[in-house]
Amino acid sequence: MSNAMRPEMMRQPGARAIPYGDTDTWVRETLEPGQLVNAKVQRYSRRQLGVGMHVLLWALRLYVVLMLIAVTVKFVTAIQTGGAGS
């Protein structure tokens, strides 16, 4: 990305233009220490998932891996045969 400035920041009078890569620095400079701490506080704890949801998520992961393998095999065989047929 280039160091182009954000259009929304350029329209506001008195606002400092921020390059795309400097957002973390800009946040630290703009917020007061108490605001920065409040912005980083995790307000909710992580939700505990049940056994059924864990099984469903693992099945989804397994499905994705199997589909990746199937697509890769199909792609490689298509390249080797010259792309003819299915």
C-alpha cells in the first residue's frame, strides 16, 4: 500500500492526515491513557462450547481438508491430462 492519505481525514478541518500504515501510532497518540485501557479491556468472557458444537466444528474442519485434497487432486490430474474431460 502507498502512503496515500485517507479522504475522510482530509475533509475534517484541523484534522491531521494519517498514512494507512500508521494507524496504531495514531491511536496511541490520540487517545488518553484511560481511554486506551478501556478500549483494550475484554468486556465479555469467551463462551464455553458444548460437546455437540465441538464435534460439528471438527467435522467442518475435516470436510474442508478433504475438499482441499479433492480439488488439488482434480487440478493436478487435469494438468497432467491436458485439461480434457472430467
